Amino acid sequence: KNQVEQSPQSLIILEGKNCTLQCNYTVSPFSNLRWYKQDTGRGPVSLTIMTFSENTKSNGRYTATLDADTKQSSLHITASQLSDSASYICVVSAKGGSYIPTFGRGTSLIVHP
Amino acid sequence: KAGVTQTPRYLIKTRGQQVTLSCSPISGHRSVSWYQQTPGQGLQFLFEYFSETQRNKGNFPGRFSGRQFSNSRSEMNVSTLELGDSALYLCASSPRDRDNNEQFFGPGTRLTVL
């Protein structure tokens, strides 16, 4: 069964600090992995998309890594800001006829001043 | 470019009723996907439409259906509403299809079933 597990479930950090969110998946055959940021009451916003051949991708202060061998991904946030407070969702899609994305439950990040 | 728009933003229905939600994708986008988000289950894929054809469907009962029009606008319908259908329904559009393409989400429709 395709699964995506995210950790930690929630995280509280101080403004200016760095943090790393984890995503482990069992989706196969792998097509791509996406990280989304979702502010409360709003739709998710895409941060990065990575395919099998990519092992790192950056979007400003957000850097995602992918290890396709161990089926792990991480999202690193540098110099956090109050506006980074949100839910971060990892989504993995499989190749093939039944192209159904599998979502992680998300990591809730709170950045305190 | 205008973003993805969804109407209505909020909806209250009672059990047994049916509901139709609307999604207008970004201009030029031909793929529209629908998702259900609940606190208990998180985000779950409902279905995807591309050029008026349903390409994929998630594991939801037949009460959930959708369609896409020639202008790429999409609607989803839920019949015989149940309390468990209370959720945020999100749609997302892509230029071509979801394969390795960025999806742009709308703000969602908050459905409450009483």
C-alpha cells in the first residue's frame, strides 16, 4: 500500500532558526515528490517538485532533498520567519495508469518571535 | 493572471441533500483536480479532469462525481450528503497534466453538512 509518513507532526521554533522536516514514502513506482505549504484557511502552495533524477531543489529559503534509494525526502527551512508558520505537506505520485497522489498528514510549523 | 477560483467559498447543507461546487482554473490550464481535506484524513485525491475527460479517480464512493466543460471549468457534485462529507474541497489546475507539473490550488469550498 502506498504511504507517506511525515515527521515531526508539529514543530515550534524561534524566528531566525533553521529547521528540517522529514518525509518517508513507500509509493512505487515513483514519479515525483512535491512539498506544499498551506496557511490556515487557504489552499496549498507548491514549494518544490522533484523527479527521480533530482536530489535537491531550492526555492528561496526552502531546500528540498530527495534520496530515492532510501525513499526519504526532507524540507529544510533557513532563517525562519513568522510567515513560515503553516502546515507543510509532502505528496508523492506514482507512475502508471492509476495516477493517484498520496499525501502525508503534514507537519504543523509554528514560528515564534 | 487570475488564480484558481472556487465558488461558493462556504456552504451549509443538511444530510441527504446534494451539492455542486465550481472551479475555474487559471486561464490556459487544461487539467483540473479535486481534493477533499478533513482534519481526520488530511488531503485525499478525488479525481482529475483533462480536456473534459476524467483521467483518474480516487477511492471515493459514487456519490462523488465531477465533470469538466470545454472552457476547462469544472464542477463536482456530491449527492445524498452525509455528515462525514463535511470538509474543505480544493481544486487545483495545471497547464497540461499533473505529471511533474506544478499544480495551483484554489482557496477551497468549506462544506458543512448538518
